[in-house]
Amino acid sequence: MAEDTGKHLEVALVAAERTVWEGQAKIVIARTTDGDVGILPGHAPLLGLLQGGTVQVRTVDDEYFVAAAPDGFISVANDRVSILAENAEMGHDIDLEEAKRALEQAQSIGTDSEDEQEQVRIAEARVRAAEKAS
């Protein structure tokens, strides 16, 4: 169980080719294959597999942001949170209407192959992140 020690988390959200966000946070919430996990300072070490969704962060300045991170890993140790995702982007950078159109298009193609399923997961995560960010 995490204790509120007044400390903060050092967070890095990294996509395949770039750092999406890096900074200090009070809390990080992410969906893993085992369910949603909330991470506060003092959290026990954790290694988890992200499951098609969003990552939510409340910074030490009380700013709140949401990022789309459909697939990847989350690692927690010694108040450091590393989120490594092949595709990740900040919710406020996503055009919601464009994301909804992309989701409709991905769903209309179908989900017969793994690639098609991945495209739908990415599109769904982008829509959720944009909605939560607005």
C-alpha cells in the first residue's frame, strides 16, 4: 500500500521514437492487463502490461493530462514511473473529430487480423484520451 509522504513521482512517458512527456507527478493512473492501477509516491515495485487505453497524470503543479497509450509497459520502482509504448500521444494534441473518423474507419475495415485489431485499439485509445483531455 502506498503512503502519502509528500514526495512526488518522477514520470517518463516514452513512445517508440520520442519522449512524449517527462516530469514530476502526484499520481499516475494506467490500465493494465490486471486492471486499472493508481500509483502514488511510495508504491511497491510493479511491472505491468498496458492494455489499450489511456494514462492519466496529475502533476505536482495540479495540472492534469491524459495520454493515449494503447499498448506497452509500465514500470514502477523507487518513485520512478516509466511508461513505454509503441504509440503514445498527449490527449490535448489529438483532434477529437479526426480521431472519431479514424475509429469509424478502422471499425468498418473489420478486426479479422491482428493488424486490424491493433488499429482499432489505437483509434479507441486516441478517442478516449481526446475526450478526457477536453
